[in-house]
Amino acid sequence: MNIIFQDPHSKIYIKSFSDKKIILSTKTITKNAIFTPNEFISYPWIINNPKSFQVEEIFSFLKNNQSLIIFGTNRRIDSKNGNNLTSFRHRNRSIDFMNLLSACRTFNILANENRDVVCCLFF
């Protein structure tokens, strides 16, 4: 799917995406990645299994002002892990788990609104 992105101020936005690869404004990714509208935080992002996703791993990449995190994957994950979600609430951050393609669309919308969003994609 191709996307028209309207914010020329963002360095990184998603031009098109599929289940196998995502074409960004600056590169094509085919492996796990963490990025914001302004920078790549980690590519490739090394994580063996989304079921082993640990909050502390994400927080080690984030800056203090990033409050919204999108975690996109087409693999099954347990987003109901109480310890993980509690850690986000205690740090005044929000995380949304969704499929990979929805995460791409949501990232572009939030980035276009100049929101401070972090996108974590797991292939």
C-alpha cells in the first residue's frame, strides 16, 4: 500500500508497506526496527521472540519525552502481561499493540500530527 505523507518536517515516514518489507523515506526495512519521525533508534532491533518482549528493553532506547509507543507485529504476542503494562503506566507512557500494517498507518498519522511517537516493528 502506498501512502501520501503531508509533513515535510519529518525525516522518517512510511512510504509503503507490506507484510515482508516497509519502505521508509530514508531506507527499506525488512528486519525489526525502532524509530521515531526524526531518527532511527535501533535497526536492526535484536529480539528473538515477541513473547519475550520486556519493557526494560524498550525503555533503554527511549528518551524522556517520548510518551506514545506503537508495537507492531503480525506474530502473536501477549499484550496482557500485567508487569509490562504497569511499567508503562508508572512512567506516564502509553503502548499500543497492533498488527504490522496498522502500526504503519498509525505511525504516519501520529507523526503527521507532530506527536512524539516511537514505532517498534517486529517482522
